[in-house]
Amino acid sequence: MQSLNNKFIVGVDIGGTKINVVLFRGAKVMYKDKQPTETQNLQKLMDQLESMISSVISPLRRKEILGIGCGIAGALDLEKGQILKAPNLPVINGFKIREWLSKKFHREVFIDNDTRSFLRGEHLWGAGKGYKNLVGLTLGTGVGGGIIIDGKIINGANDAAGEIGHMIIKSEIRPPSAKLGRGRGNSKLETNDFEELAGARALKNFGFSDSLKAYNLARKGDKNAREAFEKVGEYLGISLANIVNILDPQAIIIGGGLTGAEKFILPQARKTMKKLITSPKAAEGVLILLNKLGEDAGAMGAAALLLEA
């Protein structure tokens, strides 16, 4: 890894709800800009991104910038620098963002998945510092995941490792409609993934359209709100147990928009997780940690891509 001293790096975290851009130097955020993500069309989103990056580097001459690291919520082709599919930001699907950023700012650009960037930041400077085997989870608009084994981020053969939010938690095979008659039609497999059952959108299943409103109601003792968060915690616990049974990490770091409600979610999550982990040693040993870097973790981890180059 390159020295952190005297290197100015731009870190970008593009999510379905917000964009966070930081100017990073010596393991510190020197300046940042955060805005709601422009979702109407690609051109407006790119205009917004260009403006935000320009604003954080405006005090400097561009030659003082080492490069740009960008974390994006979605499936990527890291070799091509392309966003293949962003479920919560479809206007950016297919866009070759690395090439665009490089041409706009004439600097070296690296991209990665947003949750891998989050985990990289927490591993270097946050809750995961000192651990070699980690999993990161972000609970927000969607649910993202990242994996570190033996101190190294795992991308997978197709840059798709860590899609924990799309792990299937519930499935049911429904028979063909009786109206079709015996032997006609096809059975239908209905599934629910982790993102649907334990992300912010899961609260809609309980009648809460806004996670912050649900949290405020839970704080005031609202029974329905607390039960909703407990159910989210139960599904989170199932997912955590699956992660531990497969990867056996030292710790799982949780961040994202739902972490403010951890006191309503995590007790049930830990209880369910421990029941479902096969190894008693792993059940007692694994740590569930909240992220320390807050909303800057993803952008800081994206900036660290330049330091790894």
C-alpha cells in the first residue's frame, strides 16, 4: 500500500439514496459533500457527480490529486470499469463510469462495489482494524455485503462476491392453479431474499413507509413498530448465521441507514443467529460490530483503492 502522507485522493460513494464525496489525505477526511442521489436520468446524475467532485477539489490544483476511487451500489465489471446492474439506481445500468471519470478529471480512477468499499474503510481505519477475517453488511435502501479473508477483499471470479442481500431466506413452490386442470401449467417458485426481509424496504411489509418514522415510533414504545424491527432482527439473525456457517469470520460489521435502530434489531438478531450457528465455538466467538466511520466509510474505502494500486 502506498504511503498515506501528503496524498490527496477523492473518494466517492454512490448509493440509491445519497452520494457522498470526500477529499481524503493522510487517513483523514479534509472536505466532503453529501447530496440526495439524482435518480431521474443518467445525464442529471453525471452532472451532479461532476459538480460534487469539482467542489471538493476546488481548493487544490488538479495535479495535487492522486486519483479518484468510486464505490457504487450494484454489480460491476471491474476490468471494464462498467456498472452492469444497479437495482436501486437503474439509470446508471451499463454506464462505463471509470472511463467517464478519467476523461472528466484526467486522473487515475478505480471503482468497486459500495459495500466492499465500506468494508475496506472499516478494515483500515474503523471497527474492523486488526481483524483478518471479516464480513461487512450495509442495511439501507438495499442490503450490501463484502468479504475479507486473510486480510484481502474477495471480489470473486465475476466481481460478484458478497451479494449477501440477495441470499434467499424464504422460498415456496406453489402448485399450478386448479383452474388449469390436472397436469396443466407450471409450478411457480416464489422467493424472498435478505434484502426484502431485513432491509429498509422490509418495514413496508409492516405498514411503515419510512424507516425513520418507524424508528421514532419504536423509541416512543409503539408496539407495532417494535415488533416490526424485531422481525427484521430475526431475519437478520438468519442471514448472520448463514454467513458464519459458511465463512466463519472473526467479526461482522454492520452499517447503513438502519443502524440507528440497532437496539431494536440486534438483540433478536444475535439471539436467532446463535441458535442457528452449527459450531458452538463460532457462535460464541463471532463479534457483531457497528461501523465506526459513519457515513464516510464507503467513500474512505473507495479512496483506499488508490493506495492499494
